Amino acid sequence: MEKVSTLFLKFALVVLALPIVVICIFVVPNLGLIAAELVPNFSAIQPIVMVNYYLTALIYFFALWKAFQLLQLIDRKEAFSIVSVQVLKAIKLCAYGIALLHLLALPLFFVFAEIDDAPGVVGVGLVVPFASIVIAIFATVLQKLLHEAVEMKCENDLMI
């Protein structure tokens, strides 16, 4: 049953990657063009926006890869190991990185909200950073719990 659960989660990771691939191919170039139209006085805005979102995607794929590694550790019954703690730390750092990159892009949402007279757009711009920070905090809690469990396991192994 455990292998079926981790297999389902591995499949879910692939499904989570597909929309980001589509967004990187079709949406990000258009976002760069829209940013260039919104801020015509700043000619470097288009490549900056595109690099920001492609870098976000790269960090996201790295986090998915780390989650895949964690599932492999679970399959090999090595979930309570220092490697798992390191994997969770990497996922946490990825989540903070994504939040930071999207917070850096937030001024564009302010510009768009001002031009379109739609203040709710700023709230939309805060969704990804908020979700990333929640994931980072959750990963931090799991990392601490897993680290304590690994220490207890090491102590128990030494007693036997």
C-alpha cells in the first residue's frame, strides 16, 4: 500500500510540473511583452520579468525534484534519515526563493492595478508569495520534527 501511495504522489508531482511548463512556453513571453507596454520608459523590464519568472520555474522544478527524492527515500524505508532532513531544508529554501522572486515582481501588479483601476490585482499578485511562505513554514516544521525523530532513532540505535 505504501508503494501505491508514493507512486500516486510521484505522479502528482509530474502533474504539478506540466502546467508550469505550459506557462513557461506560452505565458511568460507574453508577460514580458505586457510589462514592456506597461513600463515603456524602462527598456530592460521585459528581460527582467522573463528572467524572474523563468528563475521561479527553475526553483519550482528543483523543489519538485527534491520532493521526488523524498518519496524515493520513503520507498527505500530511509525516511528517518539525515538525508530526508536535508531534502526538506532544500524544499524550504526553494519556497522562500519563490516567495522572494514573486515579491520582487509585485510592483508590476501595482502598476497594472493603477492603469486598469483594479486594486484587486495586487491581491492576486500576493497569492504565490503567500502560498510559498506557507509551504516554507510547513517544510520548516516538518524538518524540525524529522530532525528530532532522526536524533531519537540514533540514540535508540546506540542503546541497542
